[in-house]
Amino acid sequence: MAPLRRFNRLPLRSRLALLTAVAVAVAVAVSAFACWFLTRNQLRDELDNALRSTVIPADYANLMLRNCQDSDPTTNPKVLPGSPSGQVVLAGGERCVGPNSQPVEVQDADAEVAAGLREEVLHDGATESGQEVRVLTKRAGPAGTAVSISRPLSEIDSTLNTLALLLAAVAGVGVVGAATAGLWIARAGLKPVDRLTGAVEHVALTEDLEVRIPVEGEDEIARLSQSFNSMTAALASSRDRQQQLIADAGHELRTPLTSLRTNIELLVRSEETGRALPAEDRRALLASVKAQVVELAALIGDLQELSRPDAAAGGGRLEIVALHEIADRAVERARPRGSGLTIAAALEPWYVRAEPASLERAVVNLLDNAVKFSPSGGVIEVGLRSGELTVRDHGPGIPADELPHVFERFWRSPSARSLPGSGLGLSIVARTVQQTGGAIALRAAEGGGTVASVRLPGAGTPPPA
């Protein structure tokens, strides 16, 4: 675990270079071993073929046995001209060594050949002096005898040792070259990552969200750069909207606060100077203060609603709710606000998946908007059919060039700026409807007035429990 932790602490380019060097070292080592092993087998096969091709005279075994001396058989000069050096093996494991030949240890396989159990056998052996040899034993001469001939393995060992040194040198050069190339490739390949790191550090230090990274190609680094650019663009847009919201909120708050401050100063000055205001003026001032406090509280509530992240704007979990029941409750809440107005509702059952409190607030905002623009004694028509909720007023209507702006925050029609409100009601409605998966639109109604239409996905019957 400790080496792994130390490895993880290394810079990424160092880790890539090290992994490349290790991978090449393993590949080179496997290749070098395979090359050495195949060469060794090839050389041994050639040595075995050379032993098999050695000609043994027909009388070699008989002559060796006749002239074999127990005292010093290696000095016996009576052999056939051109005979190979070797020894005769008997079935009991005894041997008779030829002249100028090194005695080779007799193995059980050699005795089996002499006993007639095998035709021949090839194996590694050793002389009494310890030299390693390759031994061929084949049947020859009278029954119960075999001839063993051998060649020293040093004939191929020197070649293999030279090859091993050469392969080791090549492997070393390859590993060093691979490490160097890996480091160079890591530096070249991580240049886009370095640019991305520099951009992130610049944004963290300066909060400059206008930074963009050039996107080159279509690989993973390019996708990462593109994602970073999209993220900074989204953050910049979010910050701009936040700053605009703060500026608009400050502008909207200034009016009721100024009026509220003026009215309170009049009341305080009246108390301090002892000059009592007429009862009617005092009541009007207090009513104005109360209305401004209510307007200020509503504005703050709307700002809180809009300041929440989209994922948490509802303030609660989604559930299956009856839209017709929510609309009916919203109508009952709106009736007292529209004194002298008639609100006619025709609601068919419709069930949607939404956050109940937010959805009811959105419907109430639609009704408040209709109440605000309806003439005295007018009628507001509320309908719910096949998942489409409509709210129609008979007011002056909205000019066609103003319809694209009605859902913008703090936007108010020039003709409605004298009326109470902050211009946030329809923004909250649009946001709630979009989060529920629906759509909202405002259009001019036939015969005058405006129709607000909300479509929400759902069903006419409640889902099974």
C-alpha cells in the first residue's frame, strides 16, 4: 500500500512516463526471453542432429570391449580409424571408455538401451570432471551393449551467453528510450490539460468567467474543454441573471420603501411636534403604510421564490395531485380579492404530478393577474378541460408586441405600472409550470381581454394506489 500511495503522489506526467517504461520493460523482457529460449532450443536441436548424424563403425563396440582395460581404458589406442570418441555401455550399467574420451556418467536410460528396452536416448549428462555434455546412446554391437557419444554443451552456451548480453543491452536501451519517449508523450499529450488547469486556476483567482479554452479535435480532452466552456458560460449567464435580479429587486424595493419611509416620517413628525394630523389623513396614512407593508412582504416572498435553485424551487417533493381541486381552492382564495367581480369556474377532473403548494400559488397568481386587469363588475372565466387550464379576463388585453415579455422578471406593461404588483407573478407561474413539465401561453381573447392557457401532462383519472 505504501508504494501505491507514493506512486499516486507523483505528477500525472511522471506516472504516465513510469507506466510506459514499465510496460515496455515487461514487453522487452518477455520478447528477449522468448528469443533466447527459441535460440537455445534451435541450437540444442542442431546439436542433437549432429550427434544423430555421427557414424559409428559396425565393429566399434566389439573392438572397444576386446581392448577395454579396467585399469586405464582411456589410454587404449586400439580403435578403428575415424571412430568417434565415446564409451560402450553395458546392460548392468558398466562402461568402457574410448581413447581420448572423457568418461560420462551412465544413467538408467543408457542401461535400458543396452538391455534392448529402447533403441536410443538423448539426454543431458556430465563428465567426471563436471563438464556438462549432451549424450546420445544407441544400440550397437553384441546383445547387452550400447554406444554413448557426447558433445559438450559449452559449444552452445557461449553463443547463448553472448545473445543474453546483447538482449540485455537492447532491453536496457529500449527501457530508457521508452521512459524518455513516455515523458515526452505525456508532456505533449497533457498540454491541453495544462491549459485547462491554468484556466480553472485563473477563474478561481480572478472570478473571470469569460475565459474560454480553444477546442481542438474530438477526443476526450476536446470534450473536457468543451464542457468547461459550457460550464463557464452557464456560470456567467447565471451570475448575470443574479446581478440583474439584484438590480431589479433593488429598484422595485426602493419605491415601496421610499413611500413607506415618507409616511412614517409624517406620522413621527406629527407626534414630535404635537401637531396632530386630521383623523381622516391619519387613517389614510396608516392604510397606505399597511398596503405598502403588504406589497413589500409579497415582493420579498416572490424574490425568495425566484432565488431558489430550480431543483428546490418547489420546496417539497412531487406527488400526484388533483389539478381541479387546486384550481377550485385558488378560485376561492381569489374571490375576496376581486370585489365586484364574478369568477365562473368549470373544472373537469385532471391529475398531475407536481408540488401542491407551488402549483396552487401559480394558479392564484394567474387569477390575481386577471383580477387586477378586469373592469369593475366584470367576469373571470376559469376552465379545465383535457389537461388545459384557462383563465380569461375581459380587461383591456395585452398588445401583441408586449406578449413576448410578459414572463420576464420585473417586466410590467407601461399601462400597468400604476397598478400594484412587482412584475414577478407571471415569472413564478412560468417557472412552476415548466418544472412540472407543462407549458404556458398568453393570447388575446376574442371580444377583448386576455386568455392565460396552462397545459400540464397528466390523466383524467387518478392512478391506482
